[in-house]
Amino acid sequence: MFLRLFLLAGLAVSLIAPAAHAAIVGDASVPYSATRIVTVNGKIYEGKVFHIPGKQRHDADIKGIPMVFILDIADGTGTVMLSALSSYI
């Protein structure tokens, strides 16, 4: 069980790492929030997106584990918070 959570956290980091070097699509000049629905290999992942110019927060629940991804566009950094595991990356 712990190994699965560790691998899932590693996957989350690998998703954030390339985003730090790429341009963020939708860096709007006005704040907004929205419901985000992503389909990958037939699986649906739904979550919330919060945006202010230069920063984005993505809330997701992947395999029952709540995750928060915070992207700082100006710094080119990202943080993944796993509250269920009392961890952040």
C-alpha cells in the first residue's frame, strides 16, 4: 500500500516537473475558478482549478488520495501537497 502511494506521488511529481519548463496554457490576466474534467485512457478525473495571474492551483482526487498542485508560473516552480499523507513535494 505504501509503495503504491509512493509511486503515485512520484507520478505526480513527474507531471509537475515538465510543466515548470513549458508555457502554461491559459495564463489568463483575470482570476477565475472552474471545474476541470480530464479523461485519460477512459478514466475520468474531475477537480477544481483556481487561477490568479501567474499562479494556478489544481485540486484533484486520484485513487482516493486528495492532491493539490500549486504552480507558480513566474518562478517556474510547482508544489504537490498530499494532505492524506501529511506530505508535500
